[in-house]
Amino acid sequence: MKRSDNLPENLLALTVKESLGEEAVLLRGFALSIDEELLQHIADITAETSAPFRQMVTPGDHTMSVAMSNCGNLGWVTDANGYRYTREDPLSGRAWPKMPAVFEQLANRAATAAGFNDFKPDACLINKYKPGTRLTLHQDKNEACFSAPIVSVSLGLPATFLFGGSERSHKQKRIALLHGDVVVWGGVSRLNYHGIAPLKAGVHPLTGACRYNLTFRLAG
Ligand code: MD6
Ligand code: FE
């Protein structure tokens, strides 16, 4: 039996919620019971013959330090033409890999635990961080509608999450995100600025010298 066969019970029973602000919560260890299954899916999706990790280029011609891929009906991309969602992977010209059922179920359960019912993501951005890589402060605003929450899953090396307010200048909280943690935010916090501080060196027993992040969104 795969561990996701008892996903709802596993996930809901173990929830410890920490508030990060209005309508923003950290579910400590929420994905821990299915960590290996999630990592196997990430490996399959990002295999050389599927949708491999790549460092995308911003419209300002800056190569992102974080490597990215996607699964689901829509995938987030950036290039000289801007930030947007596409149905096809620009590297292969094919549709992005299908979102595994266990990903969708995890995102839906986490959203429910955070107070957002009926979340059905159509996009899953997969981020890979090596030591020293970072994600500068940004808002997630390329989605067609901001009424759905965002669900973000951390795997592997720990990271420091920077969580600010509705303006870039607002003071940021610094939150340690550990293997298996899930962050959910929406509502009044949906457009808050956030980022990831440069990843510290380390080795995780399941991922080696890296951190993965899955970000689920309703993009289209
Ligand atoms: C990361 N996450 O955790 C990057 N965005 O690697 C994000 O940019 C993010 O965690 C929106 C909501 C949650 C997130
Ligand atoms: Fe983001």
C-alpha cells in the first residue's frame, strides 16, 4: 500500500497550525508522512525525457538562481517576453506533465486545514534550490484570479522564508521552513510580498544538498 492511501487521516490528524499573519498559516510537518512519494514524483516529472529543471531568464535578462519545472494544466514560465503561465513546456513543446493525484489531494487537504475549502489547483511550480540560491522578494500575481489560496510545500534542506506585507517596503517576518512543512495563504494576504533567503549549505538524508518547493495555484 502506498502511504497516500490514507492521506486524509494522516494529514489532518497531525496538523499543527502556526499563524503567519491574516489568512496565512504554516502547517508544520503536514506533508511529512508522504515525503518519499512526493520526491519520487518530482524525480519522474523532472527526468531528462520529461520536464527537466532549468534556470529561467527574467524579462530584465537576469538568470534565476533557482531551477524550475512544472506539472499540471498550466506551468509558470519567465523569459524575455515576460512572466506568465503556459500549457506547453517551452523546452519540449509538449504539455506539462500531468499533476499527480497525490499532489492535488495534498494541496486540497492543506487548503481545507487552513480554512480554504474546495481548492483545486491547475498549476504546480516545482523549485529546486542549491546552497546559495535565493528567491528575491516578489508577489505572486500572474494568476487569472486571486480568490484561490496558494499552497506551498517544502522538502529537503531548511530555508528561511521572508514574509512581508502588501508593500515591498513593509517589514518582513523570517520563518524557518523545514522538510514536510506546508504554507497556505490567501484572502487579504494573497498578494503579500515574500521570498526565500540564500539557502544555507547542508545535506538532507532524502534530498542531498538541495531543497525542493512545490507551489500550487489556481492560475487559469
Ligand atoms: C519557496 N515560494 O518556498 C518559494 N509563493 O521556495 C514562494 O514563492 C511562494 O512559498 C507564494 C506562496 C507561497 C510560497
Ligand atoms: Fe511566490
